[in-house]
Amino acid sequence: MLGSGHGEGTSAAQTGSNQRDRANSAVRTPSKCARAPACDCFPLTNQILDMKRAKRTATLNIATMIVQRVAAGKALRDKIPREQHGQWNQIKGRPNPIDILQKSDASRMKELVPIRYGRMLQSPFAFYRGAAGVMASDLARTPVTGLKVQACGDCHLMNFGGFATPERKIIFDINDFDETAPAPWGWDVKRLVASILLAARSIGLSDSRGQDCAMAAARGYREHLRDFF
């Protein structure tokens, strides 16, 4: 009885030990993917790592590009200081503004030309609105940075407004591109701020108030562009 009991106890202990060994072995040995027994998950992991590395590289490239563009912009600022953009002197041989306006009439409906000039005579601001070609002629003889864009060409205060987009949203932006052309980026900004000063005069505001408004517009332009970076 003693021998029989001892043997049974030994057998049970060995069985328990074997079960524990198998359990430990199962924990140490990774199993195949439960969703697909024949699947090897390492290629998918490598793909994810490659995508993360590519994203990191792209982010670094964009950061480098921004730094380079800022440096290039500052170099142009040294070449053409800001103060030079605020200077304009009538040069000898300046084209007659009336001649410029009359040349533009060739593409207009003849019966509407007198009405157009009648409206331009109402105020300096009204004349300014109808004389985009005159200002472009004057700006063509001023210092430029060499950076060109597809400019509005007639970026005065009254050519902004709200309109619907294809996405069924209302936005506030330039709404007149009749005079659009490749031109130095600063021309649109200069025409806009000059129009603000003239508009301020037309409603009886002082020049100091008008200058404050013009400066605020230029500042807003600069700060908004900075947000893109």
C-alpha cells in the first residue's frame, strides 16, 4: 500500500511538472498570427516603419526649405531695402496718364467710355480705381525684388468682397481679375494700401487715420503670409 501510494504520488507530480513545462514553452515561443495562421507580420511592420521614416524625412525637408526661403527673402531685403519701396519720383519722359487711359479704351465698348470717365471724375479715389494701367506704368520704374506672381493687377480696396465657393462656403477675397497678369508680388500690396489711404480721404478721414489703416492692411498681409509657414 505504501509503495503503491508513493508511486501514484510520484506519477502525479511528474504529470504536473510536464504540464508546467509545456505552458512555459508556449509562452516563450511566439505563435503565428491568429487571424491568418500562415501570415508573417514582419513585412507589415517594416512597411509601417518605412512610412514613418518617409514622413519624418519629408518633415525635415519642408523645414529645410522654409529656412532656405526665409534666408533668400532676407537676402533680397538687403538687396532692395524696405525704404526703397516707399519712394517714387516722377521721372523725365514719364508716359502721359491720359495717353495710357486712351490706349486702354481700344478694348472697351465705345458708348460706355464717356460714362467710365464721368465716374472717374467724381473723386481722386474714383480716378484711382479706373487707372490701374497708370499705376502699373509708374510701378514698372520702381525697384523690385525679382519675385513674380500671377498678380490681381487691380488690387484696390473695392475689388474685395464675399462670394460663394464650389464647396458652398462664403469667403472674403479678391473678386476682380480683369487686369490679372504676371507681375512683381509687391505691386498688388502697394496698390491696395494706396487705395486705402485714398478711400479714407474720400470719406473725410484724416491722412493720419488713413495711414494707420494702410499700415494695418500691410501688417495683416505680412502676418497672414507668415501663418502659411
